[in-house]
Amino acid sequence: MISRSLIKSLSLILVLLAGLLLMSAPAFAATNTFNGGGITTPATGTAGIANPYPSTISVSGLTGIVTQVTATLSGLTHTCPDDLDIVLVGPTGADVLLMSDSGGCPDVSGVNLTISDAAAGTLPNSLILTTGTFRPSNYSGNDGGTDFNLAPSPTAPYGTTLSVFNGLDPNGTWSLYVWDDQATDIGTFTGWSITVTTVTAPAFTSAAPPAATLGVPYSHTFTASGDPAPTFSLTGTLPAGLTFNAGTATISGTPTAAVTSMGLIATANNGVNPNATQNFDLTVIDPSVAPAITSGAPGSGVVGVPYSHTFTFTGYPAPTASLTGTLPAGLTFDPGTATISGTPTAAGTSTGLLFTAANGVNPDATQSFDLLINPAPAAPTFTSAAPPAATLGVPYSHTFTAIGNPAPTITLTGTLPAGLTFDAGTATLSGTPTTVGTSAGLIATASNGVAPDATQTFDLVVTAVPVAVAAVPTPPPPGLCGDMNGAGNDLLRSNFEHEADRSAVSCRMLAAQGDYMTWLGGQLTQEENIGDTTTLGMGVIGAVDVFNGGSSFVAGVNICLQGSGRMIFLSAADAPRIPREWNAWTTDAFPGFTCTTIWSPGTVVLVGEVGASSAGAAGGDK
């Protein structure tokens, strides 16, 4: 008979061995314990069935798969443990017979049994049960085939080791079925528990490494999930300048060649199959870009005013800046900032300047330009005199001029004479005056933002048209008309259908070859003789007044005036006389003359351009 002290020593050794075996489980695996309630095997009632039947534990929230399960039966008190049969069923239906017909019939009280595949030995067959850790034990062969015969208990055959749960999902309901062979026995468990160890196969959580850039520091760290924590390895040849650190799972370095490394494989391994792999190619990009200038050409400057212009440009590697040519006095170029700056000291233009951005990638970027420095600001000054007087009816124009820097603009205040306007764009006062008078207090102002403005105050006088006084020509001898004055036969011709009727028609010359004549020693005016300002303005070549010489006017008088143009006739029957364009013709009898025919007294005018015609022209060619 084995003493209780020996049993205790053996139990302690078994526990230590179990601990050593447990230490061989995968490092960092997740281990969780789940507790169930008490169980009773009554002496009365349905034979063999414990209460509850089965006793259950619900497991949830675990990840990965099972690598180890241990079961603990706590506080066993029984009159004959040899009669007990206990089966553990996992969530997927896998089962294991934990104990059957073990321990003989000595009474036990408060025994704690841990069932583990890692234990050193099995439960005793007939010796008294003591607290300890044991492998699953079955001393009845296929005992469950007859004992577990009441639904919902599982049927034989049963698993013999707890490893039947390995590789399975631990989540769900775990069931403990307890059967007592003898109805007269009585026993209890104060509780039971299972300890589940799980592991998770690795899976990459980082994306494949991105492309690298030539000459630019690079770093990519691989990450992966899994329990235990995975370790990383890399197979394949990395681009020159890059290395892999397995401890940090990092590719890093500065690429020295633009290449593509193909067929690289990163592997995450934690002892749980399958390993995670990530296949990728790693490309090193050459980012070289030829320079390009993104700023406009420098603007103009002003003497004495601080100046600055910074050139901007793109490209890789970063370009360097240079400037060739001679800058205006007072300005310098800083290649580090690509900036022209300073304060110009003299006006003028620096031509043929050339800015260059270069980075070794062809072609260089260039910008050619001239740099203008304007004179210092100067207040405006008028260079034109005040406007002169205007003449009624005569086209008028006066342009104001002024100097200054910047160039001044000119405005005009005050009321101009009727017919005149001011154009600010050309600084010109122009038009044709329609009223005689004086516009007083007019002010022309030249301004350019530099004080003081220049002003020119003046009055603008519009005078009447001066009367031209023509020299009095020597009266010619009598002409073909019965009464002629101031013209000879070389300026006027006339004839009649009947020459005997000449005494009935008189002529007096009013204008000849553009000169106005006199009549009876007095000055002839347009109102009294020509009769209309419109006709006068058409350019009079010659004019003659034809009127009664006798008691009545003889119709069909042909009047010819020296020169070429158009004939205007103003009938004496109109008051005032109205100009009408009249038929004109020529005849070989009077070369160099223009002729017309009139049928009543009036004024015949030869003009050098076409005048406005009015209704009712009459006459005919001869």
C-alpha cells in the first residue's frame, strides 16, 4: 500500500513535470481560463446522471486556433470515484474521455484534478485519488459505450487526449458530461474549468513597399498580425544602397542606382501555419527633371526707389541660379536666393541680360531680358501755351502737353464754348464754335501722383468770321450782257436764242476766279448777292447776277462762267433766294467755260464741288 506522503510527493513531481511541459508551448500564445459551476451526482433519482447534465461553459472573444486545452475538476468529494465517467465535448463536437473507473472506491473529499496532455502520468487505477495533474485516464475500455447511453450524451468512441481540440475554433459551448455507474453513490464537484491556449497564424497588415527615389533616404517597415508575434525575413536582392533589418522588419537606406529589384519576398513566421508572405518588386525611380523658370521677366525700376525681383524655377536636383550681363548701377544679383535687389542710382536700360537655372539635366532653363530704370518721379509741368482764340464756324484744335514722371494725365474743368469738346485721352480741345463769346475761368490740370499738380487757367474767346475785303478790279469793257460790272469777256459768256433780245437782259459780275467783286463801288456781301452761306462755303469759282434789262426778262438765256465745276442757281423769285443745283454743260463755242440755261432772273454760281441739290432743277443743254 502506497502511503499518502508518497502519493503527495509523486503528485508534486507530476505537477512540476507538467509545468516544464507547459513551458514548451509556443511563446506568447494566448492562454485563457473559463470556469463552470458545481456538479452533483445524487444517490437517488435517475441512475448515473449528474446534475446538471451536461454542465456547460461558454467561451467567446478568442482569436486563432486551439493549441492546448487543460481541464480542472475542483473540490471532488465522492464515496467511490471509480464509478465516475467524465467526457469533455468542445464547441465543434470533438470530445475526450477525461476519466473512467479511476481511483478505486476509497472516499475522497475536496480533491482537485487537473487533466492535461502534458502531465507525467495518468490517474491511478485503484489507488486513492489525490490532488494533482494527470493525463486523460480510461480503465474500462469502451466503458462509455454502455455508461453514456442517455441523450444528449455523446457516444463512443471518445478521444483519448485533449489534443483532439488542437487546431479548432475555441469559441462556443464546452460541455462536461458526468456519469456515475452506481446509483447508491453520491458525490459533488464544487466547480470545473478549462484553460485554453490559442495561437493565430500571421497575416501582413502593411502594404507592399512603395517605390524608392534615387538619392533620397528610404524606409519601409513590415507589420503583421499573429499570436505569437511573428518574426520577419526577406529573400531576394534589394536595390543598391538599401538593406533589410530583420529585428525591426525594416528596409532602409539611400538608393544609389535607378533599378527595379524583382521577385522579393517578405515572410512573417510565428510557428503557426501557414506563414504569411508578401511578394513584391521594388523600383528606384530617377526623379531628375530639367529646370524650368516659373517667374516672369523682371519689371522696370525707378531711380532712388528700392527694387527687388526673385526668379523662381523648378527641377530635380534643385537647380542653381546665375546671371550674365551688366545690371543697372545700384543693383546686384544674389545667386543663393536668385534675387536682383538694390536701389537704382541712374536711369537707363541694361540690355542683353540672361538668367540661367541649371541642375545638370539638359537643357538649362534661360530667360533673356532688358531691365529699364525710369527717372525719379517728377511733378508735372505744362509745355504748351494757353489755348488761342477761336473763330465762329471755323474748325478749332488745341492739344495740351506736359512733362513729368510718371507721364502726366490732363483734365479740363469749366464750361467750353458751344461746339467745342475736350478729349482727355489725347488732351485735345477741338470742334467748330457755333456761338460768339468768351468762356472764362477754364482750368487745365496735369497730374501724375507727384505733388504739386500743374494748372493752366485761361479764358477762351470765340470771335466772328472776319470779312474779307477784296481789291476792286478795274471795270472791264461791256460784255455780252447788256449791263456788266467788274468782269471782262474772258470771264463770262452769254448768248440768246435771238441776239436782238440781249437788251432785255443785264448781267453784273459778283465773283470771278474766287475773288468777290464790288458793285457801284460798294462791298458785296453774301447775303445781298450770293444769297446763302451754304453756297458760299462750297468754294465759289465765279458768280453772276442776271436780271431784267428792259421791260421784261427774256427766257432761254445761256450763261457760261470760266472754270470747271457745278452750277448753282438762286432764283430772284425766292425771298430769300434758295440755292438749287442746276443743269450744267459745256460747248465747243466757249472752251474752258461751264454753261447753264436759265428761264427767269436770278444768280448763277459756279462752284468747285457738288452742293446740296434741292427740288425742281430746270434747264437744258445747248
